Amino acid sequence: MPKPTYRFCAGPWNFSEGRDPYGPETRAAHSFDWKLSALKKLGFDAMMFHDDDAVPNIDTKSATQVLKEAKELKKRLDGEGIVAEMVAPRLWFAPQTIDGGYTSNRKADRQYAIDRSKQTLDIARVLGTDLIVLWLAREGTYLRESKSGARSTELLVDALDAMLAHDKKARLCIEPKPNEPMDHAYIPTIGHALAIAQLTRDPKRIGCLIESAHSILAGLDPADEIDFAMAFGKLWSLHLNDQNGLKFDQDKPFGSANLRVAFNQIRALERNGYGSRGEYVAFDVHPFRTTREEHYLKHLDNSRKTFLRLVEKARSYPTKQADALIADRNYQDLDQLVIEHLLGR
Ligand code: XUL
Ligand code: MN
């Protein structure tokens, strides 16, 4: 298989200002144009969007106005030579989504979620991408007795069907996450995402997006999730980052918490040819709260550097030696071989 040349992507939210639940911003916000040209300078090729990153204050605007602004954005992207990779409906911020989007217990609120998702498909078409990402943020519960899991599965299928019917060319990419903001989410892993696709009107147009941190939060190895999704030809997008154990979603720079887990993700991408069908490598990373303004872009630049260094490591991995150790069931020395390789010997 030819070795892919990777292309990189990030979203406007990845230039975050340091706010957390316990304290305010620690860095001044930059304009959208600043972020766009920063990405270009960093050697990134694409930007990913929430619907309201593409069209701010989207709920206050008419459908015509929304599409007009999306067209203006497309021109700005073309001018900068940056592609729109995907658009994702932000279904976790509005008052209508307090109890979830597609699985809310209120019919009118479920309709809001579906209407907003359909509009996201319209925005994506204008931006020149067929890829819709669904991070199902509030499709779960704080307490299980508040919703029926069986009913919620039906409602999720109805919502996916409505989107598939709205645009016959769009591809829907489910981004699973097991928790946060919810106690338990209904689609916590890639297996769940691929399984629910089978209940829809067009499973071929449903794939998935793996985020390293989300797999780790589910107690899984992201490399296994990558291999599994790619065995089905379903890994259509990727959010690389890192996560130190089971706690709040950290979105650390790629490789920051566990270099070996990062290395194994790269090996999985390489052996499955990720990128050779036009898929992007996105870094869903945030600066640390302590990061000063002059270092605003380091988390993105460093994630890309680490990624490329680990690609070199994957390509120079001593496969013959490793295979001999595997044949001899000498996993003790295999372990050390990997460590020595990562340490540079
Ligand atoms: C949340 C997350 C989102 C999605 C896009 O944990 O990763 O930023 O990637 O909605
Ligand atoms: Mn993500």
C-alpha cells in the first residue's frame, strides 16, 4: 500500500481562551480571520466547523441569511486556500437542547434539533463538503430513569433518517464519547455508532470519527478503535489528542499523556492507509489554561510535529525483529524493543 501524505485540520474552537468551569478566560480571543491565516501558516490544509462557527448567532438568522453568510465564508476559505472538512450541528448550547437534542423528552425540542441538523447539511453543501459530524453531546442522561434507552435508540434512528433524506449525498459521521457532559451517553463507542447505522435507511452513508480522548474515556485503546472502524471502511474523520486517564475531557496535545498509545494510533493509521481516500487528520486539542498569548498556536504545531515524528517511528519500526520475537512468543523482549525504538535506539 502506498504511504499516505497526511493532510491536517483544526477547528476555530481549538484556539480556545482558557475558560474552565472554575475560572474565566486567560487569553484574549482572536478573530476568525486570524485563526484562518494562522492555520495556513502552520501548514494545515482544512478547517472543521460547527454550524455556528460557520454562521455566528445562527438561531437569530433567517434560512436565506444563513446560506448567504455560508457563501461568504466559502469565498474567504477559497481566498486562503483552506478547505472546509466538515460541519457539525452544535446541539448542546441552546435552551431547546437542555434535555438533549434528538432524544429530548419534549417533541418541540426534538424538532428544533432535527431542523437545525438539516440546516447544517445545507451549510455543508455551500461550503463544499459532504461530511457532517455528529458529536451526540447531550444524547444520554444524568439519571437513567429519565429516558428510555429503547425509545432513545428509535429517536436517534429517526433523526439520522431525517438527515439522510434531507440531502441524498451527505455522509454522516458519528463521533462517539461515553460521558461528559452526560453521565452516560447512548452512543459511547465506535461499535455502537456502526451498529446504529444498520437501523437507518442508508447505512452506507453513515461512518464514524474517532477522537483519541473519547476512546480513552471509554476505557478503550484508540488504536483498536481505528483498526475496527477501518476494517469496515468507516473511519471518515479523526480527532487526535490525548487524555490522562478517566477524568474530564482534557483535549491535550497529541502524545502528551502517553507516547506509546499515540505511536500505536499512528501504526493503526499507517497499516490501514488512513488519508489515502482524502481523509484529514484533525487535532481536537486545546492550549493549556496556563498558556500565554505568544504561545497560542503551540498545541497545534506541537501535535503536528509529534504526529510526523511518530510517522517516522512507525515507518522505521524494526518489523523483522518484532516478527521474530512474536513468532518466538517473546513478548518480554518485544515490549523492550518498542521502548528502545521510541527512545531512539
Ligand atoms: C467534544 C468534541 C467536539 C466535537 C465536535 O468533546 O470533541 O468538539 O469534536 O462537535
Ligand atoms: Mn472532537
